[in-house]
Amino acid sequence: MKTVQVPIEISARHIHLSREHLNLLFGNGYELTAFKKISQPGQSAANETLKVIGPKGEFSAVRVIAPTREHTQLEVSMTDCYTLGIEPRLAISGDIENSGGGVTLEGLEGRLELERGVIVAQRHLHLSAEQAKKFGLRHLDRVTIEVGGDRGIVFRNVIVRSRKGIDELSFMIDTDEANAAGVRQGSTGILLLDGIQKKS
């Protein structure tokens, strides 16, 4: 069986803001300030956070990711959805049409009722165009990744993300999935290259 070792990154709840919503929540012309870089080039976790309020519960400080995007998107786990009191909507990051809403965002200068853009991100594999070609993969293919250890688990239906702006090989899962598998930031998994589900 053909395999490749891949680093695992655990994605905690976070939010991407459009320029329009950044202006509304933090003030016209506001610029995000970098807290620390994240793995993908040109992106960073910002110092800025937002309060996220749901019908049932809230989170006082959800970190914003810079830079701004075309659409605002809040990425949470299934457990986060239950805490907030909203319906979980599993979707590929950036898939606004299949996203949900029902939360309020509160920033330094304003509040916003978010009607769409709330998702539980589908687990996915980042890899560069060169790596995709080497492994015989295409953007939006589905692969299987195995994680060992005391709570070893096999993750199926992992979406391949290989497009402009993605350079670093990494397997992205949320905190629920990490806890279920007993893995920590910096753990590794095994990409199984047999039985790839090709995008139709």
C-alpha cells in the first residue's frame, strides 16, 4: 500500500471577515494586526477577537484570521454548535451556499447578525500543486488518512485542497476530531494513496 506521512494541524474555532464586516465591527478603515503566523502563506492569526452570541450560549473571544476575505465565515466544531444553540452545517471551507447562520458577532465598534457563513469545516488535506501532481491527486478529491496511537482512528472523506495560495502539506481537523483521535498539534498521520475517490 502506498502511503505518505503528513503533519496534522488542529483548527480551533475562528472567523474570517470580509472588508465590509471588518469596517462594521471594528470601525471604518480598521486594519487587523498580526498575533502569529499560521501555516498557509500570507495568513496569520490576528490580535483581534470577536464575541460570538448564539441562541443558547456564547464565546467571549473568537480569534479573527487575517487578511480579509470575500465572505465572512465562522468555523466552529460540532460541540461549539451545541454550545451556541445552532444547527451544525458541515461544509467545505468557503462554501457559503451550504453554510448556516443564527449568531451575532460583536466587535469593538458594532454588532452583526450573521445569516450565513457559519460552518463545521469538512476535514481536509492542504497540499501544493507540485505535491498533488506527485501523489496523483486533484483539488476536491477525497482521501483517507490513518492516525495511530492509543486512540488510533481512520479519517475517511478527507477533502483535498490544492490551489493557488496553498503551499504547506497539512491535514486539517477540528478540536472534536483531534480529541476523538487523541492527537495534539504537531502529530502526524498516514495518507493512504490506494483507493482515492476522484472528483467527478
